[in-house]
Amino acid sequence: MSNSPPRSQPPLAAPPGGAAASLGRPGGSSERLVQLEVLRYNPDTDTEARFQRYEVVCQEEWVVLDALNKIKADIDPTLNYRWSCHMAVCGSCGMMINGEPKLSCHAFLREYEGVIRVEPLAHFPVERDLVTAPDDFMEKLKRVKPYVIPKEKKPISEGEYKQTPAQLMKFRQYSMCINCMLCYAACPQYGLTPTFIGPAALTLAHRYNLDSRDGGRKERQEIVATHEGVWECTFVGACSEVCPAHVDPASALQQMKITSSIDWIVEHLIPGGKSARDTVSREDAGDIS
């Protein structure tokens, strides 16, 4: 689905000004010389993307993000990428590292041998270098209404909406998403079918459908139970494999297929089914899932 520029494969460019050569060789056993091939693209000057190779001395315990930060600080300040927390919480630093969607702050250099290839996340338009545009993901997130829609609104004076620990555990795993978009980069269906709502957004819909405080399941099902929703998923499972928060979106989508199928059976094959479906309690729907 990406509107990214075409990628050329010319000989890899050297760092500007021969900066890599000035770094010298590793000075101790805790250091190593790392080579990174980074995809570069400047929309103001480039007609296609190109790879550029950098050599940088790194500590053994560093992650790919540390190497990129050193390149930007000491070798090439024009390199662009996103990052924030450096602890796999914010979800900002997702990249393709040797072809796999990873958080660069969680990709340890010791896990890689030889040249490390770093590219922007697959399936998203590239704005510049390793920076991708998240607009499509954000729009799809908005469509599934990822927030509690109260069954019945009550005045603040009556206090909070309470839950038992058991009710919380029904959806807790699916609430751990950090919106890193790695699952979208890994999902072959999203790459083939840009209209697919995708793993993270659908998982968050499931999370709120399972919430005992929520009454918005019917509204979300109008989006979820469609071919743009869960029925576009072919259960490859790549989304769960790359998820750094262990959310398991593949499982969430299969659970939603079951509940959507039950909804259809109740509505079309059981007398009075539509009214029965509309009055299914939130707790029963959670048990089905």
C-alpha cells in the first residue's frame, strides 16, 4: 500500500567526509565495529531511495538505536528517524532491521552478524529516510472507537465505573498495545489490501468489546464484522510474532471471528434473533470470546 519512493541498488555510498575512517578501530573487548546499511530518502532532492553504508564503533551491549544515534551525532547529522523513550514503551522507533519489523531500541547489536540493514517500516509511505507516515493507521484506529462507550452515563457524583479483577483480566492483555505499527509492517494482508483495518486497531476494538464498562460493541461490530475488518485476516500470525508487548493480535482477531459468526447465526437463523442479539449482555459476549 505504500507510496514510498522506488528503491535503487547502486553501490553503497560512503559516509560524508570519510567520517567512518576517522573512528578508528575498537579499543577494547567491549566494543565492536558495526556496519549499517541505512535506506536514505530526501523528498526534496531524491527521485528514489538509496542505501548508504556507515561504520561505527559501538559497545557490545548497545541496540541498533544507539548505533543510529552515534551516527547522527558523530558522522551524519542529516539522518532522520523517530525515537523517544529508548525502553520499548513509546513505540516510536519501529524499523525494518534485516527485513524484520523491530523496535530499534530493542534490537541488540549482539544478535546480528555482518552488515545490518535498516529500512523504514514496510507498507507505510516514507516521509524521509526512516520516518514513515502513520496517517492511515491513525484513521483506522479512530474508526474502531478505541475508548469506553458507557452503557449508561451517570453523574460524576456517583463515582467511578468499577470492575472486578476477573473482569479486568478478560481484556488486560489486549490493552498493552503501544501503537508501534510493527504488526502492520509484518501483515501480508495489509500490504496487499490497504483497506484492511489491520491487527492493532482490531485488537483494540476487541479490548473494548470485552470491557465490562463498555456498551459500544454493536457500533464497533459494524466496522469489525466486515471484509475490511476481521474477515480480511487469513491468520498468518506474523502480527503476534513481531509484537514487542506480547499482545497477540492474531488471537484477538480469531476470537472476533467467532463472536461475529455467532452474531450472524443468531440474527439470521434463530427466530427473533435480531432482537436477541441486540440484548446479549456484555458479560455473555466476554464469555464467548
